[in-house]
Amino acid sequence: MILSTTPQIEGRPIREYKGVVTGEVIIGANVLKDFMAGITDFFGGRSGSYEKVLIEAKDSSMQEMMQRAQALGANAIVGIDIDYETIGASGSMLMVATSGTAVVI
């Protein structure tokens, strides 16, 4: 499966549009990660624990979108957009939504 944020893939003409595909993942961070991120925030630096959660959520969302494209008979997704949001009463949940157009090239 070829994935691209651009609307087309150079040198590979789109033969068929299959439709819009999406992937959505909502993932929570646990108390220990919140505590460690608080320490990192206080002293400065990057939060490796939150970065791992973010990468996991993005990868899962992309995988879900690819599975939906394959089910439509596509071999590529173009115009991919990735959105990140915090949700929940205290913002402790992370939502990652991906979308793109499933195509045959």
C-alpha cells in the first residue's frame, strides 16, 4: 500500500478512485505516564512516555485506514490528513483520526 499526503503520486497515474477512507483511535494515558510527564514538564525536556503513546495511536489509526482501503480494492491512499485531539473531562484521552482517498494506481 502506497501512502501519500499529496493528491497524486508522481509517475503513477490514478486509474480509479475508490472513496474516502478513515481511521480513528482513542487512547488513554495512564497515571504513571501523567506523573512522569509532569516531572518532565517541570524540569524541561521531551516526554518519551507520551511520545510513545502518540506514535502508537497514529500507527494504529493509519493501519485501520489502510485495512479499509484494502477492503475497497485500493492499492494506495492519497491526500492523507492526520488530526490529533485531546478529549475527555480532563483531556487525558488522545484521539488520532486519519483520512485520505483510496485509489488504484
